[in-house]
Amino acid sequence: MLSKFRVLAKSPIFIGLAAILVAAFMLWSIRDVFRFAVAGDTVITAGSRKIDSARFRQIFNEELKTYGQQNGGQAIAPADAIKNNLDRQVADALASDEAFAEYLRRTGLHPSDKLVVDEIRKAPRFFNAVSGVFDRAGYEQFIQGLGMTDAQFEALLRDELAQSQFVSGVAAGMHAPHLYDALVSASQNEGRTFGYFTLPLSAVPAPAQPTDAQLNGFIKEHADQLKRPEMRVLTVVGFNAATKPDASPVDQAEVQKRFNFEKDSLSTPEKRSVIEIPVKDAKTAADVSARLKSGVDPLAVAKSLNVQPIVYADAPKTAILDRKAADAAFALKAGEASGPVQGDLGLSVLKVSTVSPGHVATLDENRAKIEAEVRKSALQAKADQQIKKYEDLRSGGTNMLDAAKQVGLTPATLPPMTADGKTLTGQQAGLPPKLLKAASTLAAGADTDVVDLGQGQYAVAQVSKILPPAVPGLDELRPMLSRYWMARDLETRLQAKAKGYSDEITKGKTLEAVAAEAGQSVSHGVGVTRGTAGQTFSQQLLGQIFFAKPGDVVTGPDVKPGPVVIAKLQAVVPASGAGDAQLAANQSPAMTRSLMQDMGQVARTASRDLVKPKVDYKRARAAVGGGDSGPAQ
């Protein structure tokens, strides 16, 4: 989903830009050719652009995942999201995205295939790290991981490039007005002077423990928020070939056999730096050989013949393409030149500059590694035998638990967990996602096939029990709800006491007198600016102080959770000219970015007004598993 212009424009200065952009669009002769109904499986139509149910569902699920990450990793159930009209919000955002992309296409802003290819080539992830060649398989694997096709990914990239070009054109030479910078900096640099005192938690009696009747009433009132999602009790059997091999004796014949198989890969081949100079005939070959043997630089010799030498730098014998030339090169000593060599690929002369000796691996120096591999292979073979025997038993009608026991494995029944593997306490159960996914759609009593979890681990899971969504009972919730109830009660009574003191000051009592009544002393904030929020004073408290008039009394939270601050505004401190100028200069780039965000939103709004995208809200909701949400628009 396109997301470059989602920041809402709030500055009234730029509202008039909508009319300007709409007028500009009209001058480009955009005609009203969009009067057709949404048909087929289409959720959104914007001119030539369409989003079907499958693509909408995928984008909706991505948004759910994003909201979950922003919510501290707490998964959001689709049903809850639909209840809060998230499907409609996503559809509206997509309609604006598609309308803007369609507008750019109609105005001729359509990145070429070459530009798209060039953009893909900028991504190192799509190229083989060794050869530097474009890795088509890696490219497709990356796109599949996004849940998209090649065409969808490249269309999305084309849209992003078109938007980037549009933004670059609009932003060229743009700068926020200096008056705008000055107004904002003056506001930021303006200060407040006030007196205040802090009312601590000890200012009110400690709360009493809530009664069961109170807690049950709270549970009933907040049942939707407290309801636990469906949970499953899984019984798991693991076939583990990845267990750390022990030091038990191994079959030395197997060790020797494996070493013989791996010997070449364990050995280091001899390497040489060789220059091969192709020649046309025997006479030229003899001349080249003589010049090389006399010490003439091989590159100079090749240049004099107007031929391109073939250079092998510290290469093994297998790297030299011509087998006969390779034999000749590896028969020479360092510094020696060959005579004419008639290879399979032509006549040439070679010179060897350096020789790096190879090393032939021995079993003794690799014994520990080879024995560990043999033990690991034995474990894998044992796991394979267990899996085969288990699957044969299951095919013959033996139930999952008995089959596991007959192959020598002990099933483990785990605590109830959600579809994403969280227990009742909110902790991750530690089950691999692949196994969780395989068990998530099964009915109670059913079990998965053997699931390959990678790295030598295999498992099966049986759904022993399904616990439907339900509100937990009071006994389970009592500790948590009691703490919440008491904290809320304490906060309510402290706020009420603070309001009483605030009212006394408003009616004429001095701040000092009320502070003394509360057993506190008055402190002073002098010339406090907005930028100090969150340091000495909370953002909420300063927010109220900066909206107050001299003489007003306000209350707000302390920077530390719990206490309440009571403050009386004494004076407004104007911003200093020197400070304003510096602040305006510092924030000018941010103001320009804000201007661009405002204009981006205006452009999206204007595009939607002109293209008039069609949204089938019923189909959108059905695509994500909900019911009717109203008529198509």
C-alpha cells in the first residue's frame, strides 16, 4: 500500500491549495469518464486500477500486523478490528492511494521499464554476493515473502517512482515562508512563570481492597476488553535429530568412508598466478617464449602483439579453462615461462609468477569434525526410522499418543495458548511458528502430519482441547483487577482533593496558604518554555499552563506517575528576538517538510475528488471475514 502522503494536513494556511491543485488538474483536461459500477471480485476501482478481494485481504492483514507491533506486540483479532471499522479505514486509505496513482498515470507520469529495472538493480539483496550476477531466484523469493507476484511488486515500485518524481518536482526550490518559521519559533520560545506545589499520593488515605461484587461489576462492564481469544491445548511429540552428539564411540569404518568422500573439499589445492598469451603461429610463439624467458614483462609482450592476455591470479588448476594449458602451467616453477603450448583452445605461451603450495588433508587433523558428522548422521538416521515407524503406525490406525509411545517417544501436553503461541500469562510458549500454523486450523482431537521444522527437528501436534473465546473468571483476574481498581480509586480521590484545593485558590486563597494547608511548600517555574515538557514538568501540565491566562489555576500530573501538581500562572514571558531568530533558522527544514506533507495530503484529496474511486465496502468486509458494512460507494 502506498503510504508517502498519509500525514494529515492540519495547517489552515494550506487549505486553499486544494482549489489551486483542482484547477490545475482541470487544465490538463481530465474528463469525467469514471461512471461505471464496481464489478466482479473488485473491492476498489480507480480508473484503470483495481484491487481485488485477495489483495485487499493481504493489505488488511499487513495493517493488522502493523497495529499489533505498535501495540506492544499484542495481536489484534480481525473480528475486533472489523468491529472498530478498520476494514473501512483501510479501504478508504487505499482508495486515496489508487486515485492519486491513477491521476499521476493520466498526467503522463509513468516511469519506464528501464527506470524500474534500474531501481531494482540498486538493491544489493537481489545480486549474488560472489559472482555479482542478478539472482532471479532470490528476487522471486523476496517478492513471494511479501505475498506478491512479480507484476504486483513491479507495479508497486512503478507507483513509488512516480510519486517520488512528483514530489521532487513539487519540492524543487520550495521553502516554508519565513513568516511561518518566525511565528512557530516565537511560539516555541515564549515562556511562562508560575507558582506550584505537588500533592503526593500520601495526601489521601490508602484505598481499601475492592469487594467481589465491585470486581464482578467491573468484569461485566469491560467484558469485551477482558475477553480472551480462542486458546488451544496442544500435545506435542518431537523427533529430534539435532541433539548435540555425544562422545560415544563411532564406527571407524564409517569415519574413514566419510573422510574419503570429503577429502578433496577439506584439502587446499595448489594455486598459481599465471599469464597466458595467445599467439597465432609457432614462429610468434617461439619469439614470445624467448622474450618472456629473458625477463620482458608479459603484459608488455601481449600489448606489442595487440592481444589480450588471460590472467589467472592465485588460481587453482581447475580455474584454467584449457586443460592442456593448465597441465603446462602447473609443471612450471615460479618465474618460469613455457615454450609454445598447443592447447585444446589454441596455441599460447604461459608464464608463472607465483606458486602457493597446496595441502592434502589427513584424517588425523580432521578426525573430531568427521566423527561429529558421523554421530549426527546416526542421529538423523534414528530420527528417520522413528518417523517412518510412527507414520506406519498412524496409517495402520494407531492413535497419535500410542504411536509415539511405541517408537519410544514421550508426548508433552502444553499449557493453553493462542494462535500466535502466547500462554495465559502472555508469555511465548516457544513453539515453532510452522508447527503452530499447522495446528491452528485443526478440530479438537485431530493431529498434524510430521512437520519438518528445519535443522534436523521434526514434530507432530495434536489439538487436545479448544477453549473458545471467553472472559476469565474472577479468581484468575482478581490480583490484576484489584491492583487496577485500587490505583484508579487512589487517583480519583487524589484528583478530587487537588480540585478542592484548586477551587480554594480560584476563590481567593493564596497559593501559599493552600499549599501550607496541604502540608506542602510552593516552588516556582520561571520563564518555562514548551520545549521543557517531560523534564521538570509533565507535558499535560504545561499544555494547560500555556492555554491559561495570568491568574488561572490548573492541575496536572507530575513527571513521576501518581502525584498531582497544582499551579497558578503568574505571567507570560515574551520570546527574545535573538532566540527567535536562531530557533527559526534551526527549524526551517522541519517547516518545509511540514509544508510538503500538507501539500501531499491536498494532492491526494484533490485526486480522489477528480478520479472518484469506487469502493465496495460490503465486499471489503466479506474479504476479511466480516459481514455487511453498508452499500458500495
